[in-house]
Amino acid sequence: MILEIKAVCKSFHQVRSQPLAVLKQVSFTLDAGETTAIVGQSGSGKTTLLSLIAGLDNPDSGQVILEGQDLSAMKESLLARYRALKIGMIFQQFHLMPHLSARENISLPLEILRQDCIKERTDLLLEQVGLSDRQHHLPGQLSGGECQRVAIARALVIKPALLLADEPTGNLDIATGEKVAQLLFDLVEKEKKSLILVTHNPNLARQCQKIRTLDQGCLV
């Protein structure tokens, strides 16, 4: 088991109103190498759950335990480095640095962490996502599908323990989204990564080994 979510609750305070409970006693586990889809209606708490798993926010109660480490119990400075080493994230909007080339975007996490073998690892990921011939292009010179491939490579370049994807095909047309999804699952299988995927797309969800549904903050 690589990840354990234990009775996680999360609410957001509203002006002149009762707190809004977004997640209610959510619990599940993720095995090493397992792929799980989190599905549910808009507002069901999917993205909030992903933020807690990523250590970007803390639960009001409960625990998020990644490889034996309780993320909510870690100091922020330690958590930031642990997150950078252990978690790769893929977003719907890509979140690439617009002034950096595809190659530079992919290698950036390794540069920040001052890792060895930056060139070799970046070259490998560029080849795996089929962008060796586009490596010096800026995001504005790439298509949406190419930008998402860069984002996938950037998430994998650190060899994360856990890969998180929030609507990774949501900003792409159907045909491009299918190609990007196939690439993502191929790389996850090849590199034996654990994946949690948030999606509204039932076809994408069915490619995961497990599907978990959030309904009004509860896992059903």
C-alpha cells in the first residue's frame, strides 16, 4: 500500500453562513502500481480531495498518509520538498511556464531539486512522449495535445511515487484526448506508477483498475 486516506473531512467557511462541508469521512487506500479514477458530479469534492492528497491543503480532520508519512503532520518546508520528490501532478490547463521551452519545462523539477542526470532523464521523457523534435518550442508554439504531453513528461521526470491527474483530457478535443490518455496509461504501466485520476469522462475512468465515486462529499 502506497497511500492511505483515513476519515478525511474538509469544510470551507462562508461569509455569514454555515461552513460548507465538502468532504465527509472519506477513506480509501491505494496500492503500489494501482490506477484509480475519482468520479462524481461537479461540486462533489473531487478536486478538493486531490488537493489534500497532493499536500496542497490540510484536512480539518483525518489523515493523508503517503509511503508512511502523514502529510498533514509535516512542517511546510519539509512537506514542500517531500511533495516535490514524491508527487507528480497533471492539470487540465497544463500550467506550463510560457517562457520556457518544452525541454526546459520538463527538466525544471529536476533543476529545482538539484538532481543528477538531468539531461539523460529529460531526453528519455521527451522521447517517450514523442516530442524530441519539438523540444525547443515554447508552449505557445505547441498544440494543446503537445502541451499536455509536456505536462505528463514533467510530472514523470522526477520518478514520483504517486501521480495525480485532474481532468487531464478536459481541455482537449475528443481525438486528441484519447491519444493523450493512451499515452498517459502506457507510461504509467511502463514506469509502474500509482495513479489517481479525477475525471468526468466515463471512458477515461474505465481505463483505471478501480473507480471511486464521490457524491456530496461522501465516497459511495
